[in-house]
Amino acid sequence: MGHAIASVNETTTVLTGGQPSVVSSAKTWFFSHVSQQFQAGPILITGRRRHASATIQDKVTMENIVAVIGGAGRDYPFADFLNSTELLFNGESAWQQGKNDVK
């Protein structure tokens, strides 16, 4: 519940975050549409749920970059709404902190 999904490339998507219990998850999973299997992905910097995700493309290199944006870090009534962005660059094994103070 509260996960987000984005394309990594033509054959792979990434499922991020969510709320499997009372704590927002930092786990990610790659799904291969070719093998029809999941594989654990890199852990997010910040566990989040009810966030957005998208694939953006670098104008110069034409490289796909997965972005996760906003969401909530903790559960109600102590909701911790996030204004941060994390980026996963093609071929990298760790998320990078993006611009904060997303409005």
C-alpha cells in the first residue's frame, strides 16, 4: 500500500517504498518483464509511502534517471511529510539525494 512504480528501461520497472506495516519502507524491487521475476533493488535514503515516481531523461546523455518525490515518512497522527527527491542513475547501485524543498 502506498508504493510507486516507474520504468527503468524498456524491460524493467522499479517498485519503491510503501507501507507494509506502521513504518514507511525504504525497500525497492526491480521487476523484469522478460523473466517475470522480482529482484531486490537499492534501499532508498529515506523510507517513504504515498510518494510519486517517474522516469526522467538527461537532455545531454539521453540517460534514463528514476526519481522518487515527496510522500510521507511516518504514519498518522505523526505524519512526516517529505519534501525530498531521490534519484537512481542508470547502472548505479545507490540512490542519490536530489534537490530538497520540493513544492
